[in-house]
Amino acid sequence: MSANNYRSGQFVWREILTSDTDATVRFYGEVIGWKSESMPMPDGNQYIMFKAGDTTVGGCMKLPAPGIPSHWALYVSTTDVERSVAACTAAGGKVLMGPTPIPGMGAFATMQDPQGAVISVWRGEKGDAERAADARPGRGEFCWEQLNTTDTKAAAEFYGKLFGWTHAPFSGGGSDVFSAADVQVASYMNVPQPGVPAHWITYVVVDALAAANDRVTKQGGKVLMPKIDVPNVGSISVVQDNVGALLGLFEVPNA
């Protein structure tokens, strides 16, 4: 397998861990338009694949234990899961789940940065899904990640040590951007207000932001930030779905 099949340091998978898989499938079907397909897992449970048209975009599964809030888990491609876990610990982070193999697919681990934001790493046995560096995600596809943190300087140092990410100011202002080699992968900025814990959030492309926000409310979710214009980029909102997981929505500006 050629190294070109891997996108080391880039986000390659997103999955929601939910308290109610049926409610989650229904919500995202109505709000985003995703279709779903179930596949059996080795433990006897079902893993649900979300699809935007013919493109598989993410996963859904039942929370592994009670007491854990529903949330979107974000996975970054790594060349070596064990090495990433060691780098996390050395940089002051915490390992929540050590290297865990998934037979026939790959291995992952889940970690927490020093400010408390959770992120996972993934090493697939057959590489990562191909995507050109300048590819434009379509409707219903994930398009961006953002870290909201309580200490931007410390976060930049941690992720530099963990993934080798570099950072630079965002041209539109308001945040800085992480890059893996020459590919921009995520933005990071201070949490929106004091008392909010550090967290990662992922964004999905929608047809029209106002209409998508309305669908969120109608399906039992909440719109936390209805619209933020990002100069020369588009518009975003931040919502909470019907099981409590945070998600960002992104509207591409009209040409």
C-alpha cells in the first residue's frame, strides 16, 4: 500500500456516539438529508453509516457506557496509533482509550488535550479515503473542524507535538489555522464565553442556513448561534441536536 493512500494529520472520519440511535438517525435524515445503512459489529451491536447521496460521510453508534453525553467523535489519520498515544502523554494530554484494534479495519485511540478537548486518532488497514487538497465538500458532507479552547497558545503547542501541525493566523481574522504539511485542517480560537469547556466541533455543508436552522428546531434540537458570517468563506451556525450533541452548519456563499 502506497503512503499516498494515507492523509496523515488530516481529519478522516466523524461519528456520533448517541444515547438513542433511532432518534439520531431520524434527526439527521430530516435536517441534513442523510440516508443510513446498518452493519453488524463484532460485539453484536449495529454500526450505522450515514450517506450523502452515494458518498459515505460518517458513522453512528450507541454510547458505550451510561453517563457519557452524546457527542461527535473526530478522527485524525496517524501513521502509528501507539506513537500518537505516547506523544499525547509526553505533551501533557490524557489517554481516554488506548490503542484499540478493529479487526479487518484498523485501530484507534481516544485522547484529551491538556485543556480538556477530546480527539481520536485512526490508522486504517487500507488507507484513508482519497480527497484532493483543494476538493470542495458537497451538500451533506463534512467540511471543517474547529477547536474552541481555553488556552490557544498551549493548544497550538500540544497539537504541534501530537500531529506535527503548524499554525498561522486566519486571513479572515478571529482565529488561527492548523495545517498538516501544506493542507489546512482546522481552526482554533478561544471558547465563546468564560466557563465553556474546551471542545472540538465539526461542520457540515447545508443548502441554506436559515432553512437548516429551522429544521433543527422542528426536529427537537436547539440553535445556539443562528448565524455568523465568515468573510470570503461563507456563513455558519452552531446547533445542538435532539440528543445533545453539538454540530456546526455551513452555507456556501452564492457565486
